[in-house]
Amino acid sequence: YKDGWFSELSSMWPGQALSLKVDKILHQTKSDFQDVCVFQNEAFGNVLVLDGVIQCTDRDEFSYQEMIANLPLCSLPYEPKKVLVIGGGDGGVTRELARHKSIEVIDQAEIDGEVPRTSKQFFPKMAVGFDDPRVNLRITDGLKFLEECAENTYDAIVVDSSDPVGPAEVLFQRPFFESMHRALKPGGVVSTQGESLWLHLELITEVAKMCKDVFVGGTVNYAYTTIPTYPSGQIGFMLCAKANDGEPFSFKESRRSPPEGLRYYDEDVHRAAFCLPKFAKEALRGH
Ligand code: AAT
């Protein structure tokens, strides 16, 4: 913070920073895992910051939350019943999953109990996700949760994780993807916070390569959305499907109609999300 402005500095995006004017600091604490801060901003409403990195704002959260949840769910050829969220402590992704009426169980593993507590107080429109009776929120590490989880359990897993510095580092590594693969039903899908084409193309191609290895016989695709308060205004998702003996799987066309009440995602946006700019397509094709 300097002269009333917050600047988002990180080794993940050296030499650049988004700055937001701080109208009022609403909350500031240190949890067992990270610094947690909420401030109010004229352009974006309430802003949640963990370890100096913006996690969500009132005004643009729907872009990311709708996309990370609906790209996988609307790609499934059947109605999902049991889903898992890793991270996502603000509740926004949970809210998006809860819109799907066929879902019977939403398990969630968030490492830091302070995040849902903070969200209930300052982001009621996201925390509303936790009020759904189908939700079982556990405060535990996502990797640990999955390692203890039975095989063939979930139709979909959504990994709404922070960047791979700090507690979320394990969520970008092979053992985590292997345990997700185990926990998925055949034909089940994974969607993870996949970072920005403008900043992390090398990381993205490495993760894609590892995913293709783990989800051998299945499908791996990167798709993206635009969002002003994430670094460089763009963030993507790594989508992986576990091989099924049945029909070949594609993420690129949605197969199920989206739920009611969305403001970003629809069938056209679904299709467009997979059309990558040339430089990215070439980098990802090389693997
Ligand atoms: N929807 C908000 C966006 C997020 S939230 C990321 C969440 O992941 C945080 O609540 C954090 O506490 C949680 N988390 C981090 N590590 C783990 C872990 N090992 N297990 C479970 N949960 C974890 C993401 C914002 C992306 C920012 C892009 N720059």
C-alpha cells in the first residue's frame, strides 16, 4: 500500500502490477496460512487479497467463477451428481455448482478456514454458495483430502486455487493430478485455475504436458476468460477428462444447456473460450 493505492506485486508477474485505490480497509488479519485482507474500491467494490494477490472482487468475480464451473459441467454428456471443489474459500465456485439441479453432493476442501469466514462477512453474494444443503465444507489441504478419497467418486472436480507460490504450490504438481485422476469416475472431468497466457505460457505448457501424461487416453484442453482484476486481464483453465470406454470426449462444444441466472457463460462463450491466439496454440501444440 502506498499513498492510498494497493499494487499487486508478485514474482509471478515481475515488472508489472495492477493498482487499485483503497477507499477503506475493511479487514486485515494473518491466518495460519496467509495474510488475508479485504478493502473497498470505487471501481470493483470489495476486493479480497491473500498474501498480496487479488483473489476476487465484487464486480468481476462472475467471469471466473461461472467459467471454471460451467466449462467442465456443461461439457459432460451426462448429468453430474457428485462434485468436489478444491480451494474456492470465498464460495463463488460453490454457488455456481449449486445452480446445477442434478448435483446431489458438493464436497469442498479449502485449506484456510479464515477465507470462508471472511467471505461470509464481506462477500455475501459469493458465500451464499455455502448455504446450500448439498455442500460439505472441510477445512483441509486439497492434496491430503484427495489422497484419502475413494477411487471413482466424482463426476467433476473444480480446482479454484491460488497461484503456485505458497500453500497452492502442490496443486500444480503431478501427484495432485494423479490423485484427481484416481478420484474421478471414468468420463469425469477436472477444471483447474490455469494461469495467464500472457504471463505463464511456459508453466501452462508444462502443466498441459503433465496432464496429458496423467489423463492418458482422455482429453486435455486449455480455455480462458477475460477478467480485469487478474494479472494481465486474462486467466485460463486446464480442463482434463478421464478416459471412458464410450464415445470420444470433447470439451470444445457444450452438450448441456447452462443453468439459469448466469451473466457471462453461455454456449457461444463456451465455444469461444477454446479458440486460442496463434502464439498460444503453437506453444501448446508443441506438446
Ligand atoms: N475464487 C477465488 C479465487 C481464488 S481462491 C484460492 C483459494 O485456494 C484460497 O481460498 C486459498 O486459501 C485456497 N488454497 C490454497 N492452497 C490450497 C490447498 N493446498 N488446498 C486447499 N485450498 C487451498 C484463486 C485466485 C487466483 C489468483 C490468480 N492470480
